[in-house]
Amino acid sequence: MTDARSPLSLPVDKLFSLLESTIYQNLIHCQRSIYSDELVFHGGLLYR
């Protein structure tokens, strides 16, 4: 049973790590864009 499962477990682990990294990168990108939008917004308020 373990011999049949081991070839599957590696790609699944790789898939999960890839998914995790892309989700993490998207989160960072979202936080950065929200942060920069807030900076621009507050900057615009300051300059008014």
C-alpha cells in the first residue's frame, strides 16, 4: 500500500506548497496594494 501511495504523496506535497506560496504571495501583494492605496489616500488628504 505504501509503495502505491508514495509516488502520489510527493506531487501532492509539491502542489500544496506551490498553492501555499502563491496564496502567501497574493496576500502580500494585496496587503501592499491596500497599504499603498491608503498612503496615496492619506497623502491626498494631507495635500488638500
